[in-house]
Amino acid sequence: MSQTGADNARQEFEELIKLKSHELQGHIERGDLNAAMNIIQQLQDAREQTLYKEVGRLTRGLHDAITNFHIDANIGEDFTQLSEMADATDRLGYVVKMTEDAANKTMDKVDECMPIANDLGIVADELRTEWQRLSRREMSADEFRELYWKMDQFLDRLGGDSKALYGHLSDILLAQDFQDLTGQVIQRVTGLVRDVEKSLVDLMLLASKVENVAGFTREKAPEKEKDSLAGHGPTVKKTEDTVSSQDDVDDLLSSLGF
């Protein structure tokens, strides 16, 4: 979302505040309270008009960001289908579905692989035991012939089962393609949320300027107790700038009575 319009609006509003603040100070020094109240009302009207425009700009920017939520989609049927979706919520829902489908497919393929690998292990252990008997010359001719045919059958089966395992493992690998797409979507959503937060913080700062000039103060919001369950999820590496930024936002909202 472009900040050019917002920067211009804030600059114009700040210039108006500087101009009116001098006029307000002069009226107060002369004891002209009616004129002073008129200046304050003009500032309030200007703030409301500026806020109205800023909210409209923010809403339009957010709407455009959501409807133009483009994801790089160059390969695969899933990527093509996703690229045709115009709404971010549809894209996010589709990514959730892809993730769920990939997880289910992976578990299904693992379930198919496990019996094959288990049976191969059992037969291999049996043949190893027989082979050790043969190496110790504890096997009769009939038992040797039986071992020969067992070994032949095992080798035949091994070829087919190894191909089946390879196919299942390939399917599991292909099922992880969604991760590239998920990373793109998460990055876009993170950027979108960051832009919205910055715009809202700028909006709050803009709204607070009139109160500062007019001498109005808001009662500071009571300090919130830290919720031991808040923010629980995967452990992420903290960065100093991120923590500082969020603390600054929290302090700003508290100072404005929110």
C-alpha cells in the first residue's frame, strides 16, 4: 500500500496544526476564549476530515492488496489454479487445503510403505537364519533346495517391492511442493499485516496531534497483565528490532487510552 498520499495528508495537517497553534496561543494570551474555542473546533474538524480521508485510503489500500494478492505461479496444476484466484481469502483457503491434502497423502503413502518394508525385513531375517545354517553346514540337501527356491522368490519379490517403495517415496516428495507456495503466501500476508499496522499507527499518531495542541489528555490505559497463553505457538527466533517495534506500538496505544 502506497504511503505517498498518507504522507502528503499528514504534512498538510501538521502545517495546519503549526499555523493554528500560533493563532490559538495568541487568542489565549489575549483572553479571547471564543476565538480560541473556534480555533480548537477548526482543528477538530480538520482532524475528522483528515481521518476520514485516511480511513478511506487505508480501506482502499487494504481492499486492493487483498484483491490483487498475486502469487508467483509458474508450474503445476495447483499453482495455475491458485494464480486464477482473485481474492486473498480464497488463496489462503486453497493453501490450507493443499497443506491438508499433502499431509493426508503423505500419511497414506507411509501407511502403504510400512507393511512392504516390514514384510521384507521378516523374510530377510528368516533367510539370514537359513543362510547361517548353510554356512555352518547344518543343512540337508532337501533343505538347501528349499532355501534356493525361497531365495529366488525373495529376489523376485524384492524387485517389485523396491519399485513400489520408490514410487511411494517419490509421491511423498512431490506432495511437499506446497511448501514453496505456502512460503510465498505467508510472506505476502506478513507484509500485508505489517503495512496495515503501520498505517493504523500513523493514523493514531495523526489523531493524537490535535489533542496535544489543544492540551487534551487521555487517561492512560491500565497496564495489562501478561497472558501466559498469549502468543503460544512454534518457537521463533526473536529479533531486536521487531520486539522494540511492537513495544513502541503498545506504548503508543496505552498513552492514547487504548
